[in-house]
Amino acid sequence: MTNNRTQIVAQILAALSSAARPSAAAELLAVSKGQTAEAVADLLAEGQRAFGENRVQEAETKFASLRQSHPDLRLHLIGPLQTNKVKAALDLFDVIETIDRPSLVEALGKECAKRGRQPELFIQVNTGAEAQKSGVLPADLPALLAQCAEAGLKISGLMCIPPLEDEACLHFAFLAELAKRHGLGKLSMGMSDDFGTALRYGSTEVRIGTALFGSRGQTQSGDKDAVRL
Ligand SMILES: *Cc1c(COP(=O)(O)O)cnc(C)c1O
């Protein structure tokens, strides 16, 4: 199994440098959905530590033993989270990037209070206001942030998946503006096709699947948030 981590890392560093940003300003999240545990192990051997999965169940199966052997591995949930999977998600993920609605904030707030700790959290913003896509509408972001604060949940940043048919840079600039307005330091934006652009607009985390691993199997075809398959 081969992957393109060396090239991708070089491209990230070049994009950061041309944007006059420090080389540690952004991290590579390896999106391993639809990939095997062996492919993940190969990347771990090359030093990759941050991985993104969009389904709780798939991540549980794939990472159970990898987590034991690599305690410094960091797992991010980048797909929609159902409230009945909150406990399982908290058991598994270090970062949840897809907070997007009041019922989820309520469930997470309760469970995190019970545990006395919370994972790193991002709010997903539906910057294109697409009916079929997850994410809070930009107009509803202030209320959701207020609810998070009330529930004792600290939010680190914002995440978006721009509409396929739009210029991604408009959405990246918009997300960066929203984060700035609310004093949030992190921006999860940019995927295989547009991570260079995202880094110019201030991305602190690029989520890269296909450019890293090659194409995925057909397992994601029914996913409403699946992108660029
Ligand atoms: C699948 C996925 C990615 C990775 O997309 P690629 O185009 O394969 O790099 C990034 N973010 C989210 C939310 C995804 O679901």
C-alpha cells in the first residue's frame, strides 16, 4: 500500500509559506473513511497521528487496536453525529467537528458534565445553506454558540464543507470571518481538491482523503455528506 503523505505535507508547507504563515499553523488530518486499518497503519508508520472518520461504528472497528498501539493517535469525527451515539463518540474521539444543532449540544453537554471532561469541539457551519447538508445555518450560529457556553462546552473553532458547485474560496473567507467575529481560533477547512486555497484563507486543519490514500471503495455512496467520491 502506498500513500502520498510526503508530497501532501510538502504542498501544505509550500501553501503556508506562500501565505506567510508559520509551518506549524496548520495540521494534516488524514481522512481514513472507506480505507483499511492497514492503510492507516502505513500512515502511522510515517508519522501521521491525526485521523478523521465520518462514522462512529466504522471508526470503532478500524481504530480499536491501533489506538492501543499508538496512544498519541488523535481521532476526529468529521461526519454527522446522532444524539443516540454521543456516548460512543465520546468514548472514541478526541475531537468532534460536527456540532450543528441544539439537541446535540444538549446531549453532549449533559454527557460531558457527567464525565467531567470534553473533547475538542468544532461547530460545523452550512456556509452554502444547502438543504441536504449538515451544519448550522450561519444565522443560527450565535444562538448555538450561546447554548454551548451555557452547557459548559468550550468550542475551539468552525468547520465547513463548501458546496461542490461554488468557488470554495468564498466559503473559506466567510468561515474565517465568522470565526474571527466569535473569537474562535481554529478553522477546519480544505479537502483534497482545495486545501491550498483553504490554507491561504487561514485553515488550521486540512481534511484530506483521496489525495492521500487514492480513491475510496463504494462504501460511502449513501452518505449525504460524502463529498467528491
Ligand atoms: C470525505 C471527507 C473529506 C475528505 O475528502 P477528500 O476529497 O477525499 O479529500 C473531508 N471532509 C469531510 C467532512 C469528508 O466527509
